[in-house]
Amino acid sequence: MAPPLAFSKEQYSNREKPMSDEMNTATKAKPQKKKKKKKGTVTTVIFVVILIIGLSVLLYPTVSDYINSLHSSRAIVQYDAYVEKMSDEEYEAYMSQAEQYNEELRELSFPFVEAETQLHSQYASALNVDGTSLIGYVSIPSIGVEIPVYHGTSDAVLNSAAGHLEGSSLPIGGESRHAVISAHRGLPSAKLFTDLDKVSVGDLFYVTVLNQTLTYEVDQILIVEPTQMEALAVTEGKDYVTLQTCTPYGINTHRLLVRGHRVETEEGGDVHVHADAYQVPVYIIIPAIAIPTLIIVLILMIISTLGRSKYARYDEEISLDTFRADEQRAAKRAEKKLAKKKKNKEQNEE
């Protein structure tokens, strides 16, 4: 009879080799699956980040303009409430101070240059009823705009509202007066005078200061160089207000001047701008379409990712079952081979 050591060594060799190959194959396959899964996760994260950034860029103008509109509306409401609480004496004092400033302004040879140095203190305090430098507000129904008007045209003012051009008459009306109200166009954060080029001759706009609303009818539209100030000068006996902004859109090398002359304000007329007074702009329609689309894409991407994870786990389970089945088949083949050798040996011995 053959020594047990030779038999055990042969058995160990026959059984271990297929098992070792299967285990090595499985060991090599598992890291590849983890690496592939990790790569898919990173790709998903990058895609989501890009989607969020794109959505933020798309929504910024609309959301910012909406917030700015709320801020402007709140400022106007607070201004009206403050003015309503004023006494007749306070009202007369503010109007008298503004009239005096306009008269002193007319005595200057170059008001747009000299006013800042000679009359600035009077200007800063005139019509500053609530301490915020808010003069009043302008309403342009034809383009759906109603925004506050502050003293001066600094960046801080023009980034969110309209500014009164220092050196022009304060907008309280009267003969030989010419007030200039300036605002930006094309800002991503606020609409302001973006659509001022759509105003036509004959359109009306309104300027509210303290408790009076003055009505102006557009009679002249000009495009001039930034240094051409002649069109903003006072005309004897006329009551003008000019709305000013930059043009062409996005280039801003010139100035668009929309001038209106004073007309009678209709009694009981509603001069405030309502949301249904104009067509919904494109910059609101585009996000309204794009946002649901992006959300649907994100949902489909998440579902697809979860599906791939599920199938990956399923494939891994199948691989493990295959490994175990191969191991069992290898063990059976080894046992059959061993039994066959044992039988042959027994027959030879006989």
C-alpha cells in the first residue's frame, strides 16, 4: 500500500490548485469592481456640482431682480407711510427748502459742475425726509417699472435704484425746472431702466415726491455722448423731467435721454404699476422652462445611478455564486480522480 504522505500530497495538490485559481480570480476582480464603482460616484458628484452651478447662474438674474423688486417696493411703501405721518408744517418746510435749492441752482453758470462744490450740503438735506436720501419714486407703466429715486448717482445708488443727477432741478415741478433721473440698464441683479429704449413718444411716466404725483408725457428721445449736457439744461418756462440711462445695451458708450414735459395728472388715476400691466419678460419665462427640465434630468440621473448600483451588486453576487460553484466542481473532480486512482491501485495490488 502506498504511503499516506504521497496520497495526501496528491490530494492536496489536486484540490488546492483549482481552488487557488478561483480565489485569485475573485480577489483580482473585486478591487476592479470597487474602483469602477468609485469612479462612477466621482463622476456623479462632478455632474451634480456642474448642474448646481449652472442652475445658480441661470437663476441669479431672476432671483436677484425679484429680491431687488421686493426691496424697492418695501422702500416705496415705507416712504409713503412716512410722508403720510408728516404734519403740514413739515411738508411746507421740505417743499420750501427744495424750491430754494432750485432757485439757487439757476444762478450757477455751470450747475452740473458747480453744484457739487457750492450747494452740496443744501442738496443732501433737501427732501431727505426719512434720513435714507430717498427723494421719491418714478413709475413708468409702459415698461412695468416703479423704482425709488435717491440723491446722487453713486454706484451704491445705481446698483439697486435710480438716482437724481446732482446739478439738475429737484423733481418737485414748476416753471423753468429740469430734473434728471438716472438708472442702469442690463444689470443681472435688477431690471431698473433696462427697457427704457421701449418707451415711445406720447407715453406717460409719473414722479412722486412727498404727497404729490406729477405726470410727464414723453416728447423727445435722444442718444448723445456722455459729455453732451445741453439737452439736460433748463428751458425757460418749461417743466421737464429726463430719464437717463446708458446705451447701446451692454456697450454703454452713449446716453439715452427720454424727456417728458409736465401735463395735468388725472384725478383718482392709479399711477402705480401692477404686475399684470405688462407682458411677462423673457428672463422669467426661460427659467420657468429650464428649471423643471433640469430637475427632471437630475431625477433621471439619480434613478440611473441607483439602478447601476443595484445591477453592480447583482453582478457581484453572481460572480460569488459562480466562484463557489467552480470550487465545488473542482472538489468533485478531485474526489473522483482520487477515487479512480485508489481503485486502480487496489486492482493492481490484487
